[in-house]
Amino acid sequence: MTKKIGDVILDVKNISLQFGGVKALQDISFDVREHEIRAIIGPNGAGKSSMLNCINGVYTPQQGSITFRGKTFSHMNSRAVAEMGVARTFQNLALFKGMSVLDNIMTGRNLKIKSNLFLQALRIGPAEREETRHREYVEHIVDFLEIQAYRKTPVGQLPYGLQKRVDLGRALAMEPQVLLLDEPMAGMNVEEKQDMCRFVLDVNDEFGTTVVLIEHDMSVVMDISDRVVVLDYGKKIGDGTPQVVRNNPDVISAYLGTSH
């Protein structure tokens, strides 16, 4: 069955980002369509993480705009972005190492919790019922990611590949419309990569989540992406289907190091 790609959900226009004299991004434009897996690739230092940081409000670009579901912003605010339905994982895991898998994933529900802190602390009435609902959702994610056996294990005791899975679970707990994944397979062995690929495809298929993915492993990108945008030294040098990008001479030379 062919996957149905929808209309543009995220539109990045003419984004430029500079730190002092360093041009991290130069006039970058691309769009993301609903229900697709959109990869951002490029050599180290190409500006990939900076691009994600602009989308989710960590950085404010000097130029350009980002349109999400028809609303245009010259800069994004991290909390507002999360509330709009954009979740993010990071290259460097920012998990609470001493807390259990369940409690780490539960932190992803914070924006969804309506009860005040006093009622939450007492766990009475509506607050208790609300927490029960959130915990049921988190248990659903735990089952989905096949980490039931580690539910109560402190995250710091888990192998790296499973920690990355917990990080994905925490982002999924926000019920995002768009999921930004910053090198979700970095540092993994072949088997762990295969598992993570499967989960990314299942998130896209079963949850209907749009995925924007930074990844260095070209075979992974070519296998799971619908479209790929290529950055090099802060500039866009390619954009299109995996097949189009694979045959782009600028992309080939950037990866082979012959253009610099």
C-alpha cells in the first residue's frame, strides 16, 4: 500500500543564522509534508542541528520565517512550539539517569497535565484520575517501544541503544504532530539501528506522525526517507527524493570531499 503524503505542514523560508562571524545557515528553504519522513543530511558542521534548533525555538535566526500549519513566525518559542505539537530528541541524551524508564517517559506528558501542583502532590480527585490517564498512555508507549521489561529500571543502568529508545518514548509522550529526531541512530550497532529504523517507520505509520530526521548513515536515510534535503557548510546543495539526491553531483562531491 502506498503511503499518502499530505499537504505542507512545516515551511522553512530563507532561514539565515549567524554566530559572530560564523554563518551557520545561509538562506535555507525547504518544506515538510504531513505524514512524510523528511531527512536532513550533510557532512559534520553542515548546519543540520542548527536547523532543528531554529525550528523548535532554541535558536532565533537573523533572517527568514517558519510556517507551521499555516501560521508564520519570524522566530519560535520553545514552549509554544511544544504546545503546537512539535517534539524533539537530541544528539546528546538529556534523560534523568536516576529515574525509571516509566518516569522519564512520563515527563513528556508535562504539557498535557491540567491539574495544579497542589492537587498533583495530594493525588486526589481529578488529579488522581488525570494521572491515571497519563500513565495509561505512557504504558502504551512502553509496549509500543518493546521496553516493558525495563519499566522500573533506572535509565542510567540501560545500554545506550535502549536509552535512545526511552528518549524517543519521551518525545512520543507529547503526542507530537511533527517529531524532530537529531541523529537517533548515532553510536548504535547494526542491530540497534535496525530496531530504531523499525520504530521510526512505525511511529510514522501507526501514529501518523510526521518525522524530520537528521542522520549520518546514508543507507538508513535512503531506506526510510520520502524526501531528503542536503546541507553543506550552511548552504542547501540538494533537495528531493532519495534517488534524486543520491545522483546529485554536488551531494556526491560534498560527501567525497572533492568540493573543498
